[in-house]
Amino acid sequence: MCVVSATKNPDVAILIPCYNEEVTIGKVIADFRTALPQATIYVYDNNSSDRTASIARKAGAVVRDEPRQGKGNVIRAMFEDIDADVYVMADGDDTYPAEAAPTMVAKVLDGYDMVIGDRLSSTYFEENKRPFHNFGNRLVRSSINGLFGARVTDIMTGYRAFSFTFVKTYPVLSHGFEVETEMTIHSLNNNLRLFEMPVQYRDRPEGSESKLDTVGDGIKVMSTIFRMIREYKPLPFFGGIGVIVAILGLAFASSVAFDYWRTGMVARFPTLIGAVMLVIAGLLCVTTGIILDVIAKNNRKTFIVESNLFAALHRNH
């Protein structure tokens, strides 16, 4: 929500979270230095056991250490520590094109809260050699777009640009690679201004190893989606569960009622009691969903007010 297009010389920060990227980090820094010579490049080293930090320092980046393991923890530290008009976040594995960064910065200066570097509309499915990752991207995309009525193509990309207000009001809760999914859901839930632009993706060069655990990180991403649906969309979440439980209870109650109509006797009291309890539990779930939905809407109102305050403070800075 922060519009800084009037800034003649915007302060741009390049954020590169790193863990064992000595093969590629030097080239990544050089590429971003060429694309955005006025920007400050920050490399946050996340307990690397190789020469990532020393190579980054020699390349001219500002290097800082983040002892809490996990990409989400690194991004949280970056967002807390660094003040800038525009932030560009990229991985240190040389899979994203630095030449796209000036356009992303320009879009943030035009008033967008987050610019998404869309890999999936260009070369991702040709370059990425991990079929399960491709399946996971499609599954996550369809789940989130279906729930929020959105059309975001690349939910999980690590190449993004942010406004000052987004960075300072976004609560980073995830610890690992699921943080990108969390960012997207947060933006859609709060109706932030998003711009998606296709970028050319290239697979890691030879000698550079992915840190992703396909199964483990996939489970974390899906659990993040589950958790955020519960928090951001409580009415359909709890309401849906409540309706299913109540229908199940009514089905059992109907069978007991049919027996009573046929014989004039209630022969299955335990079934009847269980059915009534299921119906009550279902109604309680629906009621819980309604209450939490009101709370979620109030939280969105509070977020808008806080974002406007941050935007005003930043403009007057």
C-alpha cells in the first residue's frame, strides 16, 4: 500500500537468503549489481558450511548471519533489520534472472504491494528436472486460487519485490520454504495489490545442490495452506466440517426414526444419543466458524489501518 513513485532516488535493497551457495553466489551478486547498480545487496548466511559468506563479502555484498535455520527465519530477520523503499528478494542459486529486477522495482514504485516473478508461465516446466515439484506447484496453485477466487500463476516463487509497507506489516510465521506460500495467501486474504510478471527460470548449474526436501517441504507447504485456510477462511473451514458432521448425525437419527415409525419402538438408544451428539457438534462447528469469521474480518480491518499508518510514516520520513 506504499506508493513511493515520487521518490527520485528510491532506496532499493536486494535480499538474498543463502545456505551453502558458494558455487553461484558470486555470479548472483554480480548480476544484480549490473541490473541495479544503485541497490544495496544483502546476503544473509544461514549457517553455511562452505565459503558462501566470504565469497559474498568479496563480491561487495553486505553479509549478515542468521543462526535460526530455515528460509522463513532468514526472511523474518531481513524484514526486521532492513529499511528501504523497495525490496527485491531472490535466491542465491542463480535460477532467477537479475535483469528482470528493474521492472519489478518499477512496478512497486507504481504502487503495487508485491510483484511476483512468475516462473511457471515461461521455462520452469522445461528447466526443472524434478517432476514431483511440478506436480506440487500445480496442486498448491489450484488449491489457493480456488479458495480465494484468485488467478495467481506462481504461488511458490522465490523471486519477488515488495513495498516498504508490505515488508513491515507482513507477519512471517513460517520457518522454512513454505514462507512463499504464506506470503501469497496473506496478500490474497488482505486484498493487496499484486502484479505477476513472467520471468525466465533456469535450473541450478552443475555442482549446485537443491536444499529442498521434496516430500518433507511439500508436507510443510500443505500444512501451511491448511493452517492459513483455518485462520483466514474460518467460516467455510469450520462451517464445512460442521455441515458434514451434522448431516452424518441426521443420517443416523433418520435410521432410528425409521425404525420407530415401523415398529413403534426406539430400539437403538446408543445410536440415537450418538446421532444427537453429532448434530450438536456440527452446529457448534458452524457457530465457531461464524464467530471466527467475524474476528478474521476485524483483523483485516486492523491490518488496513496499520498499513495506512506505515505508508504515511514512510512518506513523511
